[in-house]
Amino acid sequence: MSYIVGHPIKRPSDFYGRSSQVARFYEIIGGTQAQSASVLGVRRAGKTSFLQYVAHRSIKAKYLRDPDNYTMIYINMSTCKKPADFYYGLLRRLQYALGMAETGFLWKESPPNATSMYDVEVFLCQFPERRIILLLDEFDQIRVDTFSQEFLTELRAMTSVLDYDLAFVTASYWDLYYLGTQIGLPPTSPFYNIFYPTPIYIPGLEESEIDALIQKPAAEDGFPLTEEEVGQIKQLAGSLPFFVQATAAYWLRCRKSEYVPDPEQARQILAGELSPYFEQWWRSFDNGYREVLRCVADNLDLAILPYSPVEVQEAVRILGNYGMVVQENGRLAINGAIFALWVQQYAQLAEQRQTLHVPNDGQHKWPAPPTDPAKLRLVLTDYFSLEDLRALCFDLGLDIEDFPGTSKQAKAIGLIEYWRNRHELGRLVQAIRQERGAIV
């Protein structure tokens, strides 16, 4: 087994930790009546892996008395351009999981581009004894224009029907109140009432869990790590599993090359290599969170910040829940020396790039793009997965499904041609740099 860096974990045996979050998940959905829940975490925290883990048959059997009575349906909301896509995908997955039921009365299913809540409800009514848990990943997607407050109102209405047992588990960075207000849903909406009062945060792993995550793959690969090396990797990476595995993978590559890694050199190299992921976090934080992180990284007193003590304490609480800061030897610290270095050296550059990333209204001049589209194609295919390209298109206000073909290369070519035909390749270059640094 090698380190799994980036891809969601599919086998339960490769999943480490999160025992308290898993237990809480099943407490919420496994009671006498199903309740809905919100899972919150930054990008790369492991939300998708968590959802796939709890949905696995062996894990259900471990936590539920009657696991066969539960059907969990996973949907990646980033693949849904509009509510009809969501309902169509949900209906098809339900039919696959539960079988094609006879409705017992006249009903004609809507066409794919017009599937609605009512199509799903009619189908679910045939399974009153089953408990259906919908795992809605990338729920931040509902901020796009095609989703409205009506969609969230419909979701709540579906959980209120007495003819079947249904609950939702959403996974996102933004909390539900923020997402709701983004599409016009007032804070007093009954939609929020169907969710468990406190979200399930996905922060860093526990100490013993990190040790196992670092040691086991290296040992199975024939390169057991010393206790000192494990400690150095933990100190560099912090406790979020993606960064632990990325750092451990770098360390293992050095060992295989018969090179003894230098921790400070590794810190400098990985701060640059992992910068695109840190930058994604930084763009999501407001100024208050950023200033708290800067103070913590520079060992400054938080009292110097121009905010009330209550506001600072709340920011620290939220950043702690997301695994950005930790208590270390009785003081607040950045989670991982690599991220701390990035905050000190790269954060200001990230803000400058974010300032440049504005719509082209005829006033702003985008940087001159490379003259060779072939280089852009290689960059997109070498540095981006298909899901990364989907997210890149979303950030640019585009839908990847509008481009021809299904392969990553076909989508990359379509994206390049889109901006070249508009003489705005510079905008694509800027977006690439914002995600992956100065690779073009």
C-alpha cells in the first residue's frame, strides 16, 4: 500500500481515524427517527472520504442494529447544474438501490430535464419501511444561479412526508445558514430545523491515528520509518490527512532515492508545492480569520487585532473546528509547520492574485498568456484531474459539460478553445495560477 494523496478513500481499511465523527454520524441518523446532519470541513479535509466510509456496508453493520434497513445514496452536487439534474440523478440511484417499484396507480415519470421532487416522492412512497439517507457532497454548489431558495424548501418538504423515512447529510465548507442566505433563504426558514443543531466538523486526526497513517504504508513498502522521522513528518504536516500523506510521500521518495530528508528543506519545498491548496483555503477566509492566522503564525498576541475579544475567540473556535489552529504546549499554533510557513511567506501573494482575479469588463488587462496552446493543454492534463477541471470551470462561471467529449484531454481542449476564441486566454492562465501557482 502506498500513500493515497488526493483521491477519496474507497476501502475502509485505508481510512484512518474520525472515530468520534463516525459515531456521531450514526447517532444522528440511526435513532428512532432519522435526523439530517451537516458535515463541515475545508477543501482536502476528507469530507468525501468520510461520506464514502460511513456508507460502506461493513461500517453500517458495525454501528447499526438493522443495517439492511438503511439505504445510503451518495450524490456529488458539483455534477448538478440545476435542481432537475439532482432529482433525476437521485431517482436513478434510488431505482438502482431499491429496484423498480410498481406505483400502484397511474403515474408517468417526467423526462430527464424536468425531473422534480414529486417524481422522487412517488417512488419513495413504495418503500415506507426503508430509511433513506442522502449523502450530498459538495453542497456549496447550490450557490450557483440555477439553484434557489425553493430548492432548499423542497428538500425540507421531502423529509416531512409521513409515507417514507428520509434524511439528508450535507458536506460543505460553508455552513448551511451562509449557503441559504446566498440563495435568498431567510435565517428563520424551517429548512434549518431539520438538521441536527451542531454540525459534524472534519478537523485533523488524533496523535495515534497520525502515527498509524504515516508508519503503515511506509512499512508495507519496505521502508519503515524511525520514531524520529514520524515525529518530523507530523511536525511538518500537522494533522489533516491529505497533508500528512503528501508530506510522508515526499519523505518516502527521498528515502527510496537513498537521500536523508532535511526537515527545513522539506518545509520550504512542500510549502511551495502545496501552495495551491493553502490558497484555496485562504480565498475562503474573511479578513478576520486571515489576521488571526497571521498573528498565530508570527507568535503575536491576538489582543493587537482590531476586533473585540468575543469576535477573536469565535474566530479561533471556528479555525480550530476546521483544523487550522491547534493547542500546542499550552499555546495556540498553526496546524503544521508547512502551513505556518505558507501563511508567513505566501499569503500576501495569494491576496494579490485574488485581487487581480476580477471579471474582464474592458478595464482590466489580463496578463499576456503563453502563445502556445499546446503548453496549456499539457498543463491542464498533467496538473488537473477531471474533477479539478470541473471546479476550475465552475470558478470561471462555466459548465464543463458544455464542452465536447468525456475525457480529461477533451475537456481541457474545449476549455482552451473557449477562451482562445474570445481572445481571453489570459483569464484562463490567471485561473490556473490561482489554483496551482506559477506553472504557466
